[in-house]
Amino acid sequence: MQRVLWFGLLLVPLLGCVKPRPIPHGAAAIVLRHTAGGVLALQGDQDVARADAERQMQAHCQGPHRILDQGNVAVGQEAETKSTIIAYRIIYKCASDASPP
């Protein structure tokens, strides 16, 4: 039992040194979704993430959709470095509701 406790005490500080790994392949994360469209954030490899976004938009809209806007958006600020956190986002509308804005 003492060995497990000592091992745990030695291991816990090392866990703080491990950085989260970036998404190796890419994916589109849902930021906002409603019946007429939504917003997706691309993460990792942009080509793979864009293909995932296209698949998600197609599935959500059950067919055609229209991309209204896409690009880098400031989404926050690093506390320590005060640097701006940027994310690539896609705003889309389903075709049944895709009349020009």
C-alpha cells in the first residue's frame, strides 16, 4: 500500500508536465447549431477538418447548404501571454433557408 502511495506522489507532479496533444488529423467541432444552420470550428489539419465540416453540414441540413461566412475569428486571450486565441470557423445555412442575407 505504501508503494502505491509513494508511486502516486511521484507520478502526480509529472502529469503537470504533459501537454495536451493537438488533434493530429483534424475535425470540425460544433460551436452552434439550430434548425436552419450553424457554426463549426475547424481544428487540426485544415483539409481533413474541412471535409468533416462538409459531412456534418450535409448531414445536419439533410442535403444542400450554403456557407455564409468563413475565416479566422478571435475567440479568447491567453491569460499568461495575453496573446489572442484564433479559431477558423464556418457559418452555414441549410438550403431550405438559404436565401441571400
